[in-house]
Amino acid sequence: MADDVQAVGRLLKKARRVLFITGAGVSAESGIPTFRGLGAAFANGMTEEGIPFETVLSGPTFQRRPELSWKYFFLLKQATQGKQPNPAHHAMAALQSPQRQVWIATQNIDGLHHLAGSKRVIELHGTMKRLLCSDSECDYSAEADTFQDLPLLPRCPKCQAVLRPDIVLYEEMLPEAALERYALEQSKGFDLLFSVGTTSIFHYVIEPIFNAARAGIPTVEINPDETSVSDLVQFRFPAPAGITLQRILEATKG
Ligand code: NAD
Ligand code: ZN
């Protein structure tokens, strides 16, 4: 492992463009549980209504039973509210330099990469920090640090349609602007790619790693568990993100 840390550190020193693909595991050390780790709330992936969390947090359920989805939006907000970046977020932010563009494509909706000072963040799944009107004709949106003062089914002050957090629900499309930026930066190429703290189930987080590995561009995975990209990557660290990224950051300074 120590040799690999040094090797990745050396690659980073030379790299001009780096991509980190991140998931819920990166925020686990900030005290935000991963979906599968959301304890009693999602025991065995099920809500207390006996519905899979992917269904409760899906576009179609929000359309049909918004009050049920909102019950879990409140829970998600509570889980992310007031949380601070951890050594993993800080290491990624510290790797930015005038010579090195560090891009972060995150599935997280907690805003912690921004809070840590990362400048080039693509939020593939949106953010819990903003509320939107669910009527696409209405342009209402508002920043929301907390949902505490909201009624059980919050409504738009402009048009009375149901509000929603600005996140991508299951079975919904990813935000166009984020996708465009992600495609553009991939087309420019990266010298080094990382997959950190994600189970890598979505094709758009697997493909950049797959394509880089096939093209002989170095790839790194940091995740205590095996995932669908574990066999593809050149360097695999089966360890927590915080300590591993801090060691790699140190190795760039030697
Ligand atoms: P996931 O919950 O499916 O998987 C998390 C991954 O992180 C697992 O592979 C696990 O082994 C790994 N992990 C756990 N602790 C880690 C650590 N300390 N260091 C490194 N890796 C660690 O999450 P996912 O695949 O990222 O995404 C599923 C969905 O969950 C996404 O749509 C995302 O929006 C949502 N989500 C977001 C947050 C957040 O914003 N913080 C939290 C929970 C879920
Ligand atoms: Zn509205």
C-alpha cells in the first residue's frame, strides 16, 4: 500500500487534469450515512412502509404520493444538515493548484465539496441546499439551510404546486447543464482518474474509469468494499477515503 501511495503521488505531481468521481462513502466520515448505511431508516434497503428506498425516492412516487417522498426528504436533509467536510474533501481541495485542474463529479447532494473549497465540482445528482417548484412552468427556487420550519407538504409561494429539493430522484434524468459540463471535460481528457466511495452502479460513473483503463490512463479506486470497477483500476486502496487521500496528498509534497 505504501508503494502505491508513493506511485499515485508521483502521478499526481505530473498531472495537469485530474478527475475524482465521488459517492456517499466520501461523506461517511463527516457523519452522513450512505443510503445502505442509513440504519433503521432504510433497514435492508426498505422504509418502514416496506417500500424500497429507491421507490420512495423516485420521480413517479413523488408525483403520486409527494407526502411520502417528503417524509424521506426531511430525513435526508436532517442527515446532511450542519455536517462539515472531512479529510477526504479537504485533500481533494488541497490538490488544486494553478498547474493542476482538479475536477470532481459527485453523486453527493450534501454540498461538502464546495464547502471544502473545491472549485470545479459537477453535482450529477443535484443538491439538498436548494428547493424548487415541481411545476416546470414555474421558476420559483430558494436556498434552504434547513427544512425545519416547513410544513409536511411544502408548497410553492408563487403557484401552490408542491415544492421539492433540487435533487435527482430515481428514474429521473440528470440535470442537463451538469451532464454537458461532464461530457465536455471528459472530451478534453484527464491524466489521472479516481473513483472514491461509490458502489459504481450507474453507467455514467463507470464509463470514464472503464474508458481510461482501456486507453492506458492511470486509474485509482478508494473504497473498503469491492465494486464494479475494482477489477478495472490500476491502483486499488481497500481503505477509508480520508486517511488514504491525506497520505496521497502528503506523497505529492515529497
Ligand atoms: P452508496 O450508499 O450506494 O455506496 C457508498 C459506497 O461508499 C460503498 O461502496 C461503501 O463501500 C463506500 N464507503 C463507505 N464508507 C467509506 C469510506 N469511509 N471511504 C470510502 N468509501 C466508503 O452510495 P453511492 O454509490 O455513492 O450513491 C447512491 C446514491 O446515494 C447517490 O444517488 C447519492 O446521491 C445518494 N446519497 C448521497 C449522500 C450524500 O450526499 N452524502 C448520502 C447518501 C446517499
Ligand atoms: Zn411554483
